[in-house]
Amino acid sequence: MSPIKYTVGVLVSALVSGCEGLPPQLVQPEAPYNGAIPVTIDTPADQALECLAGSSAVKRSRTVFAVHSISDLTQKFSVDEDGPYVPRDTAGMLVTALSKAGVKQVNRVNTVVTEFEIARAREQILGDGQDAVVEGERLPYRPLERGALLGSDLVIDGAVTQLDFNTYSGGTEASLFGIGGGNRKFALTVGADIRVTDTRSTELVMAEAYSKQAVGVEVYGSIFRFFDSELFDVKIGSKSQEGLHSGIRWMLAEAAYNIVSTTLKHDGSCDRLLPKNYVEVAG
């Protein structure tokens, strides 16, 4: 047996024997591991959205927005990892961005609970813990009031229609006598087509395509050595990669800004808070 295999065997044996000494009732539980603290998610477009929320164009507007669905039409998924690359609740990201812009919204993404309660109220079995008074009559159930549901003026829907891997890649790599290193840069592009429709007339108010490039950089070094009949491969380095989902969130935040500022005829004073490239393209 090689010296390396013997050493590894001794260490494993010592670790196993050390775990066998305590009965189960005396073993102390491991302390939970806590990572980074939870934070609210921000995008580089959030300052511009918050600026919109404070503008007179938004504050005076009575327009009610609704988000229907942002579906995944890329048909791309990972078999070996986590399934689809595009998150299921992409529409929820757009709802959040519109909320930061301060506009009025009605929920059209998920109406399951609302429809359930309306059905139970129609059956007169849904209550609120106290009687309701309608035209002087006390009712032990929740009444259905005409006109209680708020309608929308503009509905937003669309799809993530583009997901191109390896939009750009490049780098260098070198090795000599089993010692090597290198760096690599890579990017992928995600895009969405978003529509805004007048819910009364079905007139198409806006139709825009948006895209976002997610980039990454990897720097690494490696050492390959043979010891006796064993091969040892040691790798060190760092990898910085922009998340695809965070890139989609940023893209939809830009879309929300464009939709609100265009449909409510904002004066453009908040454009200065957007990332520079957007202002240059939009201008």
C-alpha cells in the first residue's frame, strides 16, 4: 500500500471511531449555519422607478394596470441541473417593478383565492365573523356587492422569447510542466417581447422588445501531479457571474419604467437615474 493511501485510511478510521463514543441522547445538536442576512432586492433601475412614483404624472393618474402573464417561450432547460432557465413567476417580477413605480394595480396573475371566495359567497357560506348590513337587513354571510371588483385600464403580457448562450466568450490559458492558469470571459443574452393592451377596446397601446446581457469572468490556476500511481489535481481561482434571473428582473424593471413613463406621458425628468446606456438608446 502506498504511503498516501495508508495515511488517508488512518485519518478516516480515526474520524469514524471518534463518532462512535457518545450515545445518541448525549450528542449535542449542531448549531444552525446562517449565511448572509435577507435583504430587499434592488436593480439599477429602482431609483428611476421610485422617481416615477413621486412624479405628478403618476400621482394624478387614475390608470389601473394589470399584469397577466410573462411566459417562457425559449423552450430551453437544463437536464442535469435545475430544469428551465427562466423563472416561472416572471410576471411577479414585473408586478414588483410596477409597484415601485407607484402605479395602481389589480391582481390578474393569480385570482384563485378571489374566485374561490366569490363562489362561496354566492353559496352564502362565506362570512367575516360578524353580520353584514345591506339596505337595513343583517346578513350572516358576506354579500356580493355589485361593482365591488376593480377593473383594469391597461393589461401587460408577453413572453421571454430569447435566451442565447455564449453570445460572447474569450480568454487565455497556458500550462507548463503540469502548472497552468488562465482567464475566461463569457456572456449570454436574454430577451422579452412585452405588450400593453387597452382592456376596454383591446387596442394595442405598446409593443416593445427588451434584452439584457448577463456576463461572467473566471480566473483560475491548476496543478497536476502524479504521486506514485495516484493523480492529484488541485485547482484554485475565482468566478464572478451575473445571475440570469437577476438579469431578467433588471430587464423587466427597465420595461416597467418604459411602460409607465410612456403610457402616463411622463416628462422624462427621471430618465437621468437610469443606467447610462438606456438613456443613450432611448434618446
